Amino acid sequence: MSEKDSRQRGGLVGPIILIGLGVIFLLNNLGLLSWSIWGTLLRLWPILLVAAGLDLILGRRSVWGSLLAVVLTFAVLGAALWLSGTEVGVGRQMRSEEIAQSLGEVEEAEIVVDPGVGTLRVEASSDSTSLVEGTVHLARREELTRSFTVEDETGTFVLRTETGSFGPFAAGWGGQRLWDLRLSPEVPLRLETNLGLGETTLDLTGLTVDSLDVEQGLGQARITFPEEGRFEARVEGAIGQTILVIPEALAARIRLDTGISGRQVPDGYRCEEDVCTSPDYETADHRVELEVSQAIGNVAITH
């Protein structure tokens, strides 16, 4: 091989990383691997610098150099994954705060929940006197901010965090960083959630929903809609999987913008281009106007 060909040789580390990411996406979409794996991978982003350095030093010299760079990269990755799985100090870095906001004289409410990263779970409360209740688990240096205002019998409750270290790079953010919230079924709700990285599970069964706005950066969002009501909903995902469970009693018209994502809709829905409509939408008493966008991943709509 000529000296010019040798200089133009590409390393193997970059292509293998791309193949590995593709395999992870495939396993996520097949349900064989949890989307929470991305939290661990993003925390280990410095390995990309190690891989790039090994590729420059060894990978461009020869095929054997490329193979050695790959082996060393996987060795570093394996060691990092093993170390990240240890729980040394993790328990001491987490704390929990109780959320308890009374309903008072509120006749309707707007609720904004912004965990940033982690796991968000929302369902109906059995306590008729509470607007919002639950528990939030926070990472080290993370500050919880909350506000509640009432104007013309409409309550606005906002719950979000400010963290001293960015999202997935904050130690101990993973499955321990759980927001478990319950909302009042006594008043109509306008619900807005925003999760940059992690898993969102909204079970709206039994709630009265006026509007719903869900933003999911990377991970999985699973939303179970209520059986009754007339409302609009928007679900936006960047990379991951969106699962929407629509009760058979709730008619739906769904506008889909799925980029390079797969899509599944229930049997019997009539689809014209990017709009899918349930058979009884125009005459139904209970229905949702739903806008769904997913850049990369999969959208599954089911009864």
C-alpha cells in the first residue's frame, strides 16, 4: 500500500460507534432494552474523546492499529460501565422532598412540571382536597422551585428544578431521580410536562383534561388518555419512543409528524397523508384533537 493510501486510511472506531448506536436504537424500539440506558451512555461521553484520541494515535497507522484502538475503547467503556454501576456515595447524593398543594377554592388549574431529567410519573389522586401531591427525588446540588398563584378561581402550579451540574452529568440522576406526582380529579386541568432525558409516564385516567402539552427530549413517553372529555393535546419527542393509549370510548383525530420514525395506529382509523381519524370522531361526545411529532424513533398508538 502506498504512503498516500496509508495517510487516507480511516479508523474503525467511528464506524463501530455509529453501528453500536444504531443497534441500541433498534433494541429500544423492539422493547428489548430500556430507554434509560441513554442516561448512562450520556454520562460517559468523555469516552468519545478517548476513542478519538486512540483512533488518531493507532487507528490511522494500520488495520492492526485500528483493531487495537477498538479493543482499548471497549475496554475503557466496560470499565466505565462497571464503575458507573457501583453505588458508592450515590445514596448520600440523593434527597427527597414532599409535594403537597391544597386545592382550596380553585375551580380549574394549570399545572407545569419540568423535571429536566429522570423519571416522571403522573396519575390521579385519591385525595379530594389536594391539587398536587407526591414525592420528588433530587440529585446533589439540585434545587427544587415551586410556585402557586390563583387568579379568578384559576390556580397555576409550577414545579421545576435548577441543578448545579447539567442533566445526565449530575451524579446519581438515573432511576433514583424520580418525580412521582398525583393530580386532583376534582377540577379541569391544563397539564404541561417537559423532560429532557428519561421516561415520562402519564396515566390521565379519571382526570378532567382541558389541554395537554408534553415535550420529551430523549427517552420514552407513555401517555394513557382519559375516557371522557373534549380537549386538545400535543406530544413532541426528539429521539425515542412515544406510546399513546387511547381508550375506545375516546374518539381521536391525530396529526402525525414522524420524521424518520416508525408509526402504528389502531385498526379502523382512516389515514390521509399525515392525519389519522377514528371512525366516529365527527359524532363522538368525547374526543381529542392530537398533534404528535417524533423526529427519530417510534410512535405507537393503541387502544
